Amino acid sequence: MHVAERIQDDTLVLMISGRVTFYSRKVFQAIVSNARLSGAKHIMFNIQGVTFMDSTALGGLALAYLNLKECDLTMSLVGPQHPIKTLLDAINFSTLIPTYPSEETAFQAIE
């Protein structure tokens, strides 16, 4: 798993790529902890470059959402590619975490 970040307005955009699995959970948890301290009001996980996501990663996203919500921060997912999008759709994940096809549509929705 690789992560790059940038701030745009009041949003921290985390661009995640590669495989997100049980083995990357500690890095993912650290990213969420740092996001809480970033000063951003919204955390956007751009997962367009994610090639594989296991059940631990899905649980990590759900826990991140709850963790950020406790701090009055909002969160969204952007750009899931097939087959990850299919998996997220099958479990109705977007009912928990807003999911958008692009950063542009996500920024329009959070304004």
C-alpha cells in the first residue's frame, strides 16, 4: 500500500494505491490518526489506485469512518475501480460512507 496526501480547501485527500490488506492495517491506522490531527474538516480517501482490498481493509474503512465521526470530521471514498466497486456495491458500503466516482463529484457534494 502506498499513500500520498494533499490538502485542498478544508479537505485532506489521501491517495491510496496498491493492495490494502491485513498486513497494511497498522499503516492505515496511523494514517487515520494523523488525519484526525491535520486540521481538515473532511477526509477523502481516493482509492482509484487500489488493486486489491480484503475484509480487514473494509473493516478498517468502517472504523476510520466511526473514528473520524467522533471528532466531527466527515469522510468519503473516491474512485473505487472494478472489482472493488462491485464489492462495495454488494455490501451497500455507500450507505455508511459516501462514495463518488471522482474527486470532482466528491468536492461538489461536500460544498
